[in-house]
Amino acid sequence: MNKLSKIGCSALCGSLAAISAANAGDLTVTGGADMTWISLGEAVTGNPIGMGSNLTFTGSGEADNGWTWDLTIAHKNGVAYSAAKVDIGMGGLGNLMINQGDGNGLGAYDDKMPTAWEEAWGTGLNPDVQLVGGVGASNNLQYTSPKALGTTIVLAWAPEVGASDTADKAVSGAVGHEQKAGYDAVVHINPSFGTEALSGLNLYLGGSFREKTKDTATYQQDQADGTAQITLDIGPVSLGYGVSAIMTGYEARGTAGKPDFYKSHMYGVAFNVNDDLAFSYGYHDTRMEGLTTRDTSKMIEDNRSVEVSSWQASYTLGGASVRIADVKAKNVGWTNAVQADRNATVVSVGLAF
């Protein structure tokens, strides 16, 4: 009896070892913590101390034909589950990614301006600038082509925009009777052609189309986003400029305060003193266009535009970094109410592992 048990365990262990060898892979964990102090000028701040923690789990493997795969699971503040994605590398055929909605497609190109730390609108004071997003916030499939002649093409598709974080063997159910499929396409060109003069030039051109079922209450139609941006690195200096537009899908008979579209422009300049010290200035604004005939108040006319600008500096000491940003915003929340024009100073210490 005991002998038979021993033989059985040995056979089982051998089988498990064989399975482990056939499916060998790697699992890594990276992360960091950000501690901040923020002053909001004349606005009520309350307790100015903040902290963010992030963990990223990455698993990888390889098939016999040389194709690879990477699973990335993101946990943000307080180890709260954020999203997961599986990226399959198909060699010369490009990459195919299944994503739960952490910024694929056009959403990954909402603002490519150079910066020492964060985008102008991402440092504690967001006046509600409108960013292109496409299908990036939904469960989606994304294909990335191999780079050819300095050009990479990114295509993303979501069967139903708005559906995200759906488990295996499950469906999202109805997200909303207006939601239908969405399609993104982005072209990234780095036209260096082997020349040093153009190696730091990057061009981004992207668009998104999202189908909508007409709603007789809001007269909402199909939606579309688009952006065109350019960045250029010249030695230690990085420059950038871009424009974007969002077609909301609201007709002229729609709800007050719902414009036909938003248009934005952005620019930034960064100076890298050395590998550790950098300074930057960034700007981003959004303007309402095609307001409905119901928007007759002077407040709306005077505040059709919101904007934000930010001076930033960052210094890195190995795995630690110190960042500071001075931010100013105009017409926060699309209103001319008291404190609609605001400013903030943010000091951040980041620790990475």
C-alpha cells in the first residue's frame, strides 16, 4: 500500500515537472509610490498630503514558433484592480493585443507633448479639457504593424464601446441602447531614414469613429475624434505641437450646453539639462464649437474655452525622483463662477522598485 502510494506520487511529480518545463515563463512585479503636497491657491485645499501606489504584474512566455505573449495586470491606488491586457508578439507580422480598457488605440495619443513630468492637465488641476479617447476605455482588440520605412500603423476595434473589464466566459450585457461598435486608426511616422537630423522627429495622425443608435431624447448621432501632433528632439531640447477635435454627435436641437464639437490645441517644450534634471512648459486648451440655439446666456458665450498651462521640473536620484509643477487654469468646469480661474503648486516625491 505504501509502496504503491510512493510510486504514484513519483509519477505525478514527474508529470508536473514535465508540464512546468513545457510551459516555462516569467512573472515580474514592478511598482512605485508617489507622495504629493498640493496648494490650490485661493480654493479650499483641506489636507494637502496625498499618496498614490501602483503595482504592475507582468507574465511572459514563448511558443515553439517564436511568437511571444505578455500578460500585464495593473493595480493602482490601494492595490485596486485597474485593467489587464495580453500582448501577442507575432514576429514579422506585428502585435495583437486584447485589452480591458487602459488606453489603447487613439486614447494612447491624446497628448504626446514633451514634458518633464506630466501633461499640463495631469498635475492636480484639470479645467475639463476634452481629450480624444476612441475605443481606449472599452474592451478592445488592437493590432500594431511592424515598423516599415519609419512608419507604424495601429488599428483598434471594440464591438460595443463602453464595455470593459469583462471576465472570461462572460459578456458585458447591454451597456446602453446608444452604444455600438467603435474603430480607431493611428499612424506614427518617425521618418529618420537613417539620418541623424530627422531621428528625433515624430508625426502622429489618428482618428476614431464610434457608431451610435439615435436617441430621440438627445438627438445623439455617431461620434468621431481626430488628432494630428508633431514632436521634435534637437539635442537636449524637445518641442511639440498638436491639434485635436471631438465630434459629439449632438444635433442643433439638442440639450443646452452640448456643443456639436470641441476643438483643442496643445504645445510643449522640454529641456533636459542632463540625464537627471529636466524642465518643461506645457499648454492645452479646448473650445466649444457649434453650440445649440438654446445656449443664449452670456455666461456660455464668455466661457466657451478652458485652458491649462504648467511649468514643471524633475530631478531623478536613482529609483527616487522629485517633481514640482506650477499650474494655472482658466474657466475651470466651463463656468465664470467664483474661482473659475485657478492655480496650483504640486510637489511630488516618487519611489520606484
